[in-house]
Amino acid sequence: MSTPSPVPDIRGTITLAVPAERAFAVFTGSFGTWWPREYHIGQAEMADAIVEPHAGGRWHERGTDGSECDWGRVLAWEPPAG
């Protein structure tokens, strides 16, 4: 049996011409609109990716068949103050 290779960190930077509050709202509230559909872990094709907007919330995908697959949990919810 082989040991899976560790997944490297994915890091990037982008500069947006919008206030931080707006960028945070779009990044978190519309996660499924910009996340690439080919990057999913569920059995079904991904229909949406969701971040629940609170500490303890789920970060998950919803499949085209209605199934859900957890990716993780929101550890802290700290929208920028505007």
C-alpha cells in the first residue's frame, strides 16, 4: 500500500478595486459562483460550494444529485469592519 503524497499549500494574491467588505462578501457569500467545478471531492458533479457564515459553520459542496460533502468547518468568522 502506498502513502498518498501531501497536498502542497495553494497561495495567491489578487488586488481588487472594491472595499474589503465587498470582497469578503463576494468571496464567502458567492463561493459557488467562482470555485472551479472540476475541483470537488463528492461522487456527483458539483452543483454548488457553500461557506456557512458563522464560526462552526460548514464549508461544503452540494452535488448535482442533491448529495452534500463536507470540506471543513469555519473556525472563525471575522468580516472586515467598514
